[in-house]
Amino acid sequence: MKYFELRPSRNVMAVIVTSMSLFYLTGCSSDNDPGNTDIDVPQPELSKASYSVKASDASRIINYTTTDSRADATASFEMPECPTIPADAKNLNETDQWGNKINYNYGTLAAGTYYVATGDKFDGGFNLNSATIYVAGELNVPNLSSSNENTFYVLPGGKLSFGEYVAITPGVTVYNYGTLAANVTVGENARVYSAVDITECNRFGVNSNAEFYSKGSIVADDVRLNGTAIACAFIADKIDIHSTGTIKTSYFKAGNITMNTGYIVLDNNGLIDADELSITNGDTRVTVDGNNAVVAARKFVTNNLSWPKQIFAPEVAMDITDAYLAQQKIAVNDYEFQVSNDDRVAYVPAAGCHGAYPEGTPEPTPEPEITIEKITDIEPLDPDHDHGVISATCITFDGNKAYASYHLRGQGQKGCIEVIEDNGTALKLNSYMISPDYDFNHLIVDNGNIITVGNHAKKGAFIGSLPVDFGASETVREDFSVKELTTDDVITETGKDGNEIKAGYKNAGDGNCVIRQGDHYYVNTYRGYGSLNLDFTKVKGSFRPTGGSSKHIAIANGKAAILSLDTQDNTSSSSTVNMYDAADNMFSNIKQSYSAGIISPVDGKNVVAIDGENVYACLGKGGLVRLNDGKEFHAGADGKVPANGMAIDENYVYAAMGSFVFVLDKNDLTEVTHYHAASKKSANYIALHDGKIYVAFGEDGIQVFKLNKK
């Protein structure tokens, strides 16, 4: 069955596509009485903007073989206000003083303004020379030539028709608020602007170096697009595209569509729907002004298996029934696509001038616009302390207070512990303790005390305790209680009798993380991980040495996940995440082990997290990874912005990476939004509390953010 036997009549199509055009007719009069209606006719103000090619698409956009320059795609344009007929315009059907009709037919229409009145009809070819014609009635033009600039205004209720083989000639501009009928061919260097649908054409064409812009849709038997053409839809039995310009639309619908070069831009949720789609030139390009479009074809034909990959942007979902390479039928996935045909769902909701595809696709629930913004700076104490070269490393909470740790960036030790209060309307620094000798790497609040781990200039790895209500101090307070963190390796020395005697245990090198589990503290250190009693004494035999620094521990759902480096390489190292029962304070039974990946640099925070059955790890330049299913998120031009810390809620993963805070969709780890610190300081740690996002932004200290949904 032929396509045209199934196509709705043009009157039906006009009902479908015209609704969107009514807006543009507001206040537009077809009054043809010259009266006192002399006005300056405004010229169109076209908002032209080049379409920017996404970085991922840049390599696919190449210059066409033609020497003609491509016009910029016009996302939108403004029609001039619909004019009335000027008082001095001449009626093309006027008579002389003896009642004889003045013959304008087939003669040169001299410079001036003319009109066809409402209810009148005029048939005649023209040689135009700087003429302006207002069409309020019906004007049939069997032939046309022009010199200089000439203009037609087709007013509401007016109708303009050209001969079957007549092209709108160079220098002619048509503004249509009424009806363009029979045949429309926009010739070279001609322009047509339409505020309404064009539904009464047999043939519609746009030649090279011509421009056509429509607020509505085009319905015709045949459509041929060789120049720049912008419209909501092109609906026809047959559409041929061989364009040196840009074609932008929401909808192509045809029995047969042939593309032989052309730059086609589909609106977001745009649709190309054809019984047969033939690509005859690999220089054709189909991109999307958004993130989703569908190309549907019952029969899809090209001459090269790789053409679809270079022709269709990755945002295009393909719905192909039968595929052909020239005349030979092949499997659809023999073609190469930007995205596998199996990975995309080919549907679009009803949008603009087309219905949903497939029919019955429900309207989507609009996604809220999500942004992340800084709330406020933290009010300082008076006098305030200077963060200087120390860098924020960790944040924890107890009630309406946040507790933050700092260490010296680079070689040496210097640290700080801060207490920040949220009184509901403002955030204020309540207290702090500066240390010239201690690096504070991590902390928790437990039973009225701050429990912290880090490194001392002389004592090495330590765990310490400080009451939460301590007063501000520029030095280490006397009530800061410290105990050395050691391994199970014994230090020996030679006694007076020449025999070796036990002299203690080796220092663990640096304390990286502490967490409470039951009646124990679990700690990560430079040389391994183990558990302590609540009085900081060692749980004998619990220490597990690691090849490199043990970085972080997370406990959730009865599980403990521990991230450690495998080597002591000072630039990069492979890493492992070991999973234990949370209550296994001897770390005696590894339930599962993940080879997490390469971590670089090795001196970052490298947080691990558990969320339900999911296990996440921050691997520095290795990105943020979900270990159980292999999903990853990388940032930066080369994907090497280091991932340091993360926090997770019901919907999102919040990632501290480089000088960025990323909010990721928890389902697939795609970016939802991000914040970039202008200071370029490093985001080391991130935590969620009471609807706020707290970020340890290195030398900038603690910064507080919130998500906005609009």
C-alpha cells in the first residue's frame, strides 16, 4: 500500500499542526481599507545563533564537499508585527477615470506599494522593481522576475499562489500571515518567513542559498530542501534533502525520505518518522538540540556500514525495522551506531507539532531543575584564627554542631579542630584548637568527646580525645588526651648481656580514619588497620598489615568496608577493598574482596562507602567507582580530576573531586549538577546533615551548600 493512501488529508493535517501557530496572529488585521493606516512596516528581527557542537560530537562534524558556506542554524526568529495596508498603496484592480482597468498584468511593476483587496482576485505575472505588495485577497502569479528588493505581505485571509515552475526570485522576501498555496519554491537569494502553517502546497522547495523560516509546519506532496529551512514540521509523501544550509525541525514525517548531504538539527524530543529512509551521502549530519530524539524507519538504506555512526549523534535513538546496505538486506546491528541500538529506548513524548512515538507514549513528568549553591560563609570568632597553610580533611556531626579536622598540606605537621554551630539562621564558629605539631586527619564524636586520629611530628601515628565543649585555644589543650597507634610488629634492642629484648611496638606511621563499632574503635593507619578498646588499648591480634597505607573504613548494613593501598609507591598504587562483618573486630574473615583500581595521587582522602548492596570507592584520578557493578564517574577534560570524598542519600551521590562538588544520579552515576570553587582549592571530604551539604574545601576550610530544585 502506498504511503499517500494512508496520509490524512491536508485539511486534517492543518487542524493537527495549526494550533501552535495561532499565537502569532494576535492583533494581526487583514483590513484593506487604506484610510489612515499608513505605518512603517517593521523588518524581521532574526535571532541567529550558531549551534555549538558538543565536545563529544566535534570529531564528527566536518566541512561539506560543497564550496557554499553553511548558514547558521536559527533556533528561533521573530516575525514582524502583521502590518495593515498603507494609505498610499495602489489597488492592483483599480480603474482609470473612464472605468477602464489599469493593466498591471505582465508589466514592470514600478517602485511603489500595491495591494489586492479583501474579496478581490488578481492574476498576473510581474517584473518587480522595488515593489511592495499586500495580499488581502487572492493573488496568482504565473511568472515572476525581479530587480532590487521586493516584498510580499500575505495578510490573514489572503492567498498567494505561484506558477507550477515559478521560483521566488532573488531579492524577493515573502512574509506570510495567510495562505501560500499550490507550489512554493524559495529561489536562490530569496527569503520566506511564515507565521502560520503552510498546508495547501503540492510541491514545496528551498533552493541553495535560499532561506525559509516558519513558526508553523509544512504539509505538501513533495518537499525538497537544498537551502536553510527552519520549521516545526515537514510532512509529505516524499522529502528530499540535499542542503548546503541548516535544516532545523521537530518533526519529519514522510513515506520516503532521502538525505544526500545536509546538516539537520532536531529539537529535543524531535522525531524523524519514515516508511523508507535512504542515506546516499556520508556527509549528512543529524544532531540534537537537547538530549533525546528518535529516528524511526520501517526500511533504512545506506551505502556504508559506518555511515550511521558518523551521521547520527549519540542522542538519537534508532528504531529500524528492516536494514539494507544498498540493495542487500542485513541485520540492523551490522550498522555502526554512536550508541548501540540495544542500549537505547526509542520513544519521544508528544512535543510541539508531533504526537508521541510510539503512539500512546505518556507525557513525561518534568524533571526539576537542580542546582547546588553555597549557602553562606561561617561566621568567625573574634578574634578569628588563620587557616593559613592547613587544609580541611574531615567533618562529623553531633546535634546542631559540626566538627572539622585540619592538617598541614605537604611536609610537616600542623593541625586544627573546629566546632561550628548551626542555629537555624546562621553558621558560626564556636571554638577551635590549633596545634603546631599534630596533623588531624579524621574525627568522630563519641560520648561527649571528639575522637581524632592523625600524625605527630615526633610521636607518629596517634589517636586522641578532646571534650566537645573545649574552649578556643591557639595551642594544644591540656585536656587533649593522646595515645600512640602501633602495629603488632615488635621493636627489639640489645640488652647489657648482649641478648635482644622487647622494647615496644612499631609506630603505625599515620592515623587516617577512626570509626566506632560496638565497644571498639576501628582505625586505619599508614601500615594497616586494627581495632582498639574504648580506652585506646590495642585489641591483641586484631592488627592487619597492608602493603601500602590503609585509607578509610565505612560501616553500614552490618558490613565493614576497608580501602587500602597495595604498595608504598609514592605516586600511584593499586588498591583493595576488603569486606567484613561489622562486628568482626579481629578482622579474621574477609567476606568479599574487590580489586578497586589504581589510586593516584596516593596522599588523597580516598573515601569508601556502603549504600545498601552497593560499595563505592574514591580512587583519586581513577575516579569514583561503584565496585559491585563497575559503574564509574570521571571528571575533567582528561577524566583525571581526583575523587577524594563522597556522601550518599536516597537519590544522589555527592562527590568531592578536585575543586568541584558533583551531584550524581545514584542509578547510573551521571552528573545532575556541580559546583566549582573559584579559588581552585581541593574538596577533600563531604558530609550531609540536616538538609545541608558540608564540604572540607582544603585551605578554604568548611563550606556549606544546599540543593535547589525548581
